[in-house]
Amino acid sequence: MKSIFSTLLLVLLSTSFLSSCDVSDDNANSCYSVGGVGTTAVTGPETADVDEEISFTVAFSVPSTCGSFLQFYQEESGNEIKITVAAKYEGCNCDNIATNRSTIYKFKATTAGVYKLIFKKTNTESITKTVTVE
């Protein structure tokens, strides 16, 4: 559990290095940064067949109107997958209004078993979805 939070910390620290503003000669600003955000809800199936791709709708909140989905970071340990949503922020003039977004997480198991998909909600809370693959 500590390693996913270490990874998230690394991502957040990297955000400060990846944040940038580029002012060109025509005075147009272009700003970009990335960071982990908390999952607010997850919906999807509880069963699947081996090699069947299933989809989960993952809702998350970004702290400004410039935020949108970038990618999932995941850490696998046996049949347990810890998942963190990474968001990107594009634009220099963003309203600091929490904005709800959603995206699709795809899962496919190549062997039968019970899988736990653990979506990070906060540093201490998560949303767990259990999938039985036959």
C-alpha cells in the first residue's frame, strides 16, 4: 500500500517540474501540469470470462475547470490492482471550481480467479470493486 502512495507522491512532486508556462512573442500563454486525483465513484460488472475485456465507469473530481483525464497509474500484486487517476491541467486562466469528470477503465484477466480493483479515493480511503473471472 505504501508503494502506491510513494508513486503518487513522486507524481505530485514531478508535477512541480512538469508545470510550465510558455510565453511566445504574441503574448499567448500556454500552461500545463499533471497530478493525481481522487476517485469519487466506480460502476461496472462483478463477473467476467477469461480474456473478456470489461469496462468500469470511473468518476473523479479535478480542482479546476482546466482539469481532465490523463491516464491510470496502476500497481499489481497478484490478483489485486491498485489504481490511481492522473489528471492533466491545460490552460493558464482556470477557474478554481471543483469539476466532476469521468472516464472508462478497462480490465481483462487472462486467468480465472477473484480480482480486487482498488481505486484510490484519498490517501487513506479507496473504492474496491471485486471481479470474479471464470
